[in-house]
Amino acid sequence: MKYISIYITGLLILISVSSCKKFLDLKPVSVSTDDTFWKNESDANSSVAAGYALLRKSLTASSGLAFYAYGDLPADEYTTGQNRFADVANINWSISVPAAETGDRMMLLRRYDAFYSAISQANRCIEKIPNIPGSEFASADAKNNLIGEAYFLRAFEYFFMARVWGDVPLVTNTGNPIEQVDQPRIAQEKVLEQCIKDVNTAISLLSWTYSSANNRAVRANKGAAHALLAHIYAWKGDYANCNIAATAVIDQNFYTMLNRENFLDIFKGKSTEGIFEISQSEPNEGTLEGISTYTLKNPYLTTQTENAFFTLNQLTLTELYNNNMDDLRFSKSFALLSTTDPICIKYANIRYNSGQNVVTAVAHNNLIIFRLADILLLKAEALAAQNQFGSARTILDDIRSKAGLGPWPGTDAALFDGIIAERGRELFLEGHRYYDLIRLARKTGVSKFGAKMSMADITAGKNYWPFDPALININKKLTQTPFWSSKM
């Protein structure tokens, strides 16, 4: 992933803070830095900011596409012949990769290094910031928010890994990195318990408001923490608590739905609907390679004159939208629909730089993690799962009305499935579809992955990624994901 610039000044400390090193597989560095650092609010803020930078790195690995490669490509939105990404889309995750090809896309997706770098940074913040005297902060709230953000970041990274790999090593202390090289997998349930504990701590410390408008959505607040908690509970199938967490976000009235006539403004970032985002849209930011590179073409990406690298699955497009131009999410988010190669234009906020007779396209779209419509539909899902059909329909129909559609016409028996389909329409190419379809399969016993992953495969754990063999060679206590153990 190539960035024009990094928005987080805290990255500057990455050369001196030991937690920025690749975690669980590298030698330790001197702890002498800790004696001269962690003195004031500026140090604490820079350290937390570095955690966000490392989070971005973990979600933009593998040609800038990790977030979408995990959350969209294995579902049903796209087909592609792109090197390695075709295997990702087809859930052929055990494909052999030469060990020398350390930058191989599949190898990067099967490795957890970037995630543990971010977790290590969060661990250090959680340990060190509380020891900085309160007098060094503008207020007690300022100190609490920074600690709360660190707990949020750790919980988010572990939750993301749990959905990708299932059981993962769990490290919640800093200690000496060399003593933490060989770490066994911990049951996903235990990992999620830690996530819930961390999120609840974050909720107790964070404020609803932001320190500045510039921090809106790109730094965690109490709403982001409740949203994360709702997703954790949904993944666990604990829909009663999912409903409680989602309601906490909604009832605060801190976020508002953006008018669907301006739907694409959501992806420029920091809209009134955004709850948590990865910042990439500021003037000094932007990506040279990422989701825009693979899903756009001329005239929305003038540097791509051929077909888009990823091809929209026409069957899914028809199933979700039925070419209904009344649905503003469809009419605003897709283009070139009369051609054989239509595209999704959610990430078409492109600027062009010219230099040395070369035009470079720079994408300026935030990576949207949670937004209000997502949490509203997650609450509807939770209500439907608990047979509270009337309340679930009210939310579902309100979302549809704002998009330009009438009430959902299906039966109560099909409502859960209908809500997942609505999430597909609302959140197309936003990193949710794969996990939504897994939850649907668990609830209904029906897999919608076609031949590439049956219900029996899901029951056997095929939906969890394998670890790259290089990780197992490094970490002697690490075992392979059971489904893939005989296939690697």
C-alpha cells in the first residue's frame, strides 16, 4: 500500500517505540526509550495516534485491499482473475506460495504481523498512559479518552482477527517481546471475552464528542465502542446483547442518516452518519493503490482505460437491486450499467497529480468501518433473530424508505434473510458482506456461497483463514486452522 502522506503524526515515534516492531516473531528492542518517553499528554496522544496508523496498516495490507479481501471478495459481489485475488475470491486460501515471495498477496493475507504490531502499540498505551501524572493533561477527560481509545483499538484488532482466523494468540501485556514469541492459539470464545471486557472499559472512559471536528469518526468515541460491541455480540450470536449495544448508539442521536441523494459523500469521510472510519481522505492523504484501483475504470479512473480489474457479479447485482433505479443506493453507487462491465463508484473520489509526464491517480476515500445504517440494520437483525418481527420491520422499512423503496414485502419467516439482503444493498463493498453471509448461514442453516463453500464446509470451519506456513515455522506453538491443516 503506497500512501502519499500519513495523517497521523504519531507515526514519527514508530522508530523509537518498541511496540511498533513486528510482534510475536522479532527480537526485542531496548526499553530505555520508556525512561525518556511517556511524560505528558503530547506523548500519550502521539502513541495512541500511532495505534491508528498501525490499524490502518493492518487493514490495507496486500495491495491496499486486506479489509475488502477479508470482508467482500470471498462473498458474492465480485469475480476476478487477478493474481492471488482470484484465489481469495474462490476461497482457495491454501494455495502454495514460494517462501521467498514475502510480498505475495496471499502470504500477506495469511499473516498476522500487522495486527499484532497494532495490538502491541495498544498494549503499551494501556500500560503507560495511566502512569503519566494527571497534571500533564488538559483535563481528566483528555487522559481518559486516550486510554479508552487504546482499549478500543486492542479490542477492534482482536475482534477482526477472530473473524478472520477464529482462534488466535492472545497477548494483553507488553513484557519482553522475546518471551512472547511462541504463543499458542486461544479459543475464539476467550478472545471475544477479552474484546468485550476491553470495549466495556473503553465505553467507561470515552466521551461521545470529539476533541475537534477533524477527529470526527477517525478516532474512537463512545459511539464507536458501542458499535464494535454490537458487532462482537452479533458474531457470537448473542442477539439480546447485540440489540442493547446497537440501541445505545441509536438512542444517543449523535449520528444522523445522510440524505441518499448525497449517498457518495459518506465515502469521502466524516459524514454525519460515520461512526468509525480509517482516515484516507485528507488533502495530504490518499492511496495510489487500493479498492479504487481495482473497481474503477475510465471515466471514473482515467488511468484505467480497460475493464475494471474486479468484475461485478451480475447475478448478485440483479438479486440485490433488480435494476431498480428508485433505490438511490443503486442509482448513486453504480455506473455504466448499460454496458457489459458496470462498476461500483463508491470509491471514486479521485484526484490526479501530474509530474514528469506521468499522471498519477490518488484516491481520497475514507475506509468506512461502522456507520449508522449498518448499526440500525444490525439492530433489526438482532430483533428478527429474537422473533420481534414488528420492531425489526419498522427499522428495515425506515432504511428502505430513505433509499426510495417501499416497505419490505416478505413474511416474518423470511425476515432475517431479508435484513441480511438489505445489508447487502446498503453496505455493498464496505467490508461486511462475507461476515453477514456467515451469520446468515449459522442462523438459517443455508449457505449462499455456492459451490465454493457449502454449509457442511462452514460447519467444518472453512470460513476461517489458514495461517501462512511461515508463521508456524516462526511460532512453534502455533497450530494450523483445523479445516486447512491437511491442505497446506
